[in-house]
Amino acid sequence: MIPANAVVEDLLSEIVLRRLAEHRFAIGAVYGREGVGYIAKRIGAFNHAARSGPWIVLADLDSNPCAPGLIGRWLPNGPHPNLILRIAVREVEAWLLADAAAFAQTLGIPAHLVPVQPENLPDPKRTLVDTCRRSRRSELKRDVLPRHPSDAQGPGYNSRIGQFVQSAWRPEAARAAAPSLDRAMRAIESFEWR
């Protein structure tokens, strides 16, 4: 196993990153969990730290037009070879929806109710939450659905969706419907420490 530190936007991104890296990397310290602004402000320092060893950074594209443009703004001279910087299009939730069969089974709904091109969605997280509304599993809905109109998610969102990531999500199946996930997996699979 290759030792590496990680930087993520939030807890769910950390769970996804750990799942993707589990066969190649031993993740040590995890930084962030404070949104994309934290990453944007400190990406230069993480890139510099990669001189001493591997770092994996996972961020959402959100409303930015393209991942290469975002990476170019963050690191105009490019990432260090020991820095794996991956951008989920539009959000990491798109990667989870990309395994439509497993997500539908977890919700207990027909697979055709899960979007087939989740990276084309303007707000994958909202789509994921809205899809959970169709579930007949009341405990899942209680955890995932927002309790107040101003909330984006329910109080048990990270826990419940994190359980899905750890026990049912199939990245190998999802990568076919999520090109940015496929690129992230290829970067992890082909990484060589320099």
C-alpha cells in the first residue's frame, strides 16, 4: 500500500475517496471537510507538500464550466506528479447515481427512476435527495430528506449515503456512466510515486 494524505470537501467525499483508494493507498491524514473554498485557498500548499509524498485531492466541479479550467486556475504550473487532483463533475453524488442499479436497489425503487447521465445534471445532490423521496423505506427517508425547506439534506445524510458507498456502491459499474469517475479511478490505478 502506498501511504498518502488526502484533501476533501466534506465527509461524503472522504468516504468516496477512501473507497476508491482502498486497494492502492493507505490514507493517513485527511484535511478539509470545509468545502471547496478551503481547498482553493490551500491547494498550492498541498501541491508543494506532494514533493515529500503522495496526496489525493477530491473536489466538486459545481458551477465551474470545466475541470481543466478549474485546475488551471488553482495550479497554473500544473500539479506535482505526486498530487492526484480529481474533480467530480458536477458533484461526487453524480458518481453515486452512476451506479443506478445499486442505488435503486438500496432505495427499493425501479432502476429507471435513477438518471442515466448523472454528470449532466445541474445539481446531482439535489437529484439524489429527490430520488430518495420515492423510496418506501421510511428510515432512509428520515435520514436523507431535509427536515426544513432551507436544508439541502437530512441530519443522517452522510451516514446513510456513506453506508451505501461502503456496502453497495460499485465504482467499476459506475465509471461507465461517469467519465470524471473513470478518470479519477485511472489516476489512482496508474499512480507512480516520484
